[in-house]
Amino acid sequence: MGDVVMFSLNSFSLKGKNAIITGGATGLGEYYTKAMLTVGANVMVVSRTEKGWDQIRKFADQHDGKASFLSQDVTADGAADKIVAAALEQLGSIDILVNNAGMQLRNNWRDFQDADWRKVINLNLNAVYYLSHAVAKEMAKQHSGKIINIGSMQSYRAGKFIFPYTASKHGIVGLTKAYADALAPENIQVNAIAPGYINTPMTKALQEDPVRSKEILEHIPAGHWADPSELMGVAVFLASDAANYITGVTIPVDGGYLLR
Ligand code: NDP
């Protein structure tokens, strides 16, 4: 049995922990990266372009953690092994993986293109499976690790213009459970965050649609769309020792959206 006196704010510290965050320099990923740098983690950001990287580098300079960058398409053949090799070289070990890179393509059901289905599933689901697999093998060697996947409200609800997005985000919940079950004996915890409606470029079209934006707002008990900074605490928590007995869950951060 754990001794309660051993609990302190240090349980939430990520000091000296090494994290890979895909898509970690822009959008919501930027907030996970900054949250982890703030509490002492070293972060390797992975994305195809250096968009946003400069400000992450500057942020890291002003905080405890160090940041590095890898330009890599996570859907490319062999990407997972390349990312693991680069992380071991740049960070020395991998304690945390945040599978954040994701995309959404919208169309009505008649016009939805097969190629668009494949693109979204490849990034939002297949790449998460492959990278988690490669990273888990390294984490298993040290008998510890945290994998954090990113769901959405489409992990629970339909989206009639976003078929592959909805399928991939439902898939994230299942994949999180399957990996959590398989990796628990290796002391690797696998959880997901399901952001609600967040004020970002990805949701710009939705916010500007007068009908849908009104419907969504009426559905949020908190009465407002979230600021991306409202996701920072849960990311740090799930990556920290404070969450060592939590695995296989998807945590909605949605201002109560799912309640209605
Ligand atoms: P953005 O489009 O703003 O950012 C996506 C990031 O992923 C970029 O940094 C991009 O960099 C990177 N990326 C995209 N494709 C690849 C690839 N093939 N290989 C490597 N990196 C890639 O997305 P958001 O911040 O809006 O979303 C992040 C996650 O949060 C996604 O999983 C999304 O589904 C989820 N989410 C977002 C919500 C929102 O309101 N925005 C709500 C709920 C969930 P680059 O282009 O340089 O590769």
C-alpha cells in the first residue's frame, strides 16, 4: 500500500522526463509542449515543417526543460523507427509520448473521396498505432512510460461530414484501451484526452457557421468554447507520477459538452 505522506506537488513534476510530442509546435500541440517544458520535461517535437518551432525553442530557453525538433512525416514508411532513433539520440530516453498530430477533412457523404478517408485514417489512427508500438518497446526496457493519445468529441458522437475523423477518434478510444491492457505489465500507462470545442484554426469554419456554432454553444454547460490553455493541466497530470494508477481512460475536457 502506498503511503499518503509520500504525496506532494512533486508528483506532478516532469523534471528530467523526456517526451516526444507529434505536431507539438502548433495548434493544441503547442500547449502540451509548453505545459511539459514548464514543469521540467525535455521535449522533442515532431512535425513535417518547422512551423511554430522558433517560438517553442524560445519558450524552452526561458524554462526548465529543453526542446529539440525532428522534421518527419509520421505517416511515412519507417517513420516510427526513425522517430524513436532520433529521440534516443536527442533526449537519451523516452518517458512520454503524446500522439497529437491529427487532421480533419470535411465533405458530404456523396462526395467523400476514398483518398481523403485514407489520409485521415493514416495520420489519426495508423500512425498512432505504429509510433506507440515502437515507443512502447523502448519504454518496456526501462519498465516505465506514459502514452497520451488525443481523441475528440467525435470519440463519442457522430460527425456527418467528417467520416474518417469520427472513425479515427472512436478508434483512438479503443486503441488506448488495448494498449493500456497490453502494456500495464510493463508499467506503461496509456490514456487519452478528448478535447471539446476549442478555439483554434481547426475549428474556425465551425465557429463561423452561425447555425452550428449556436447549436454547439447551447450544448456546452460551461457556456464558452475552451481556450487551448485549458488542456495543459490534464496533459501534465497524465504524464506525471500522480497518474501512475490511471490507465486506459479517455478524459473529456469539454466544459460538460457530453452531459447534454
Ligand atoms: P493543427 O492542424 O493545428 O496541428 C497539427 C499538427 O500536426 C501540426 O503541427 C502539423 O505540423 C502536425 N502534423 C500534421 N500532419 C503531420 C504528419 N503527417 N506528420 C507529422 N506531423 C504532422 O491541429 P490541432 O492543434 O487543431 O489538433 C491537434 C490534435 O487535437 C489532433 O489530433 C486533433 O484531432 C485534436 N483535436 C483538435 C481540436 C481542435 O479544436 N483544434 C478538438 C479536438 C481534438 P506540420 O504541418 O508541419 O506537419
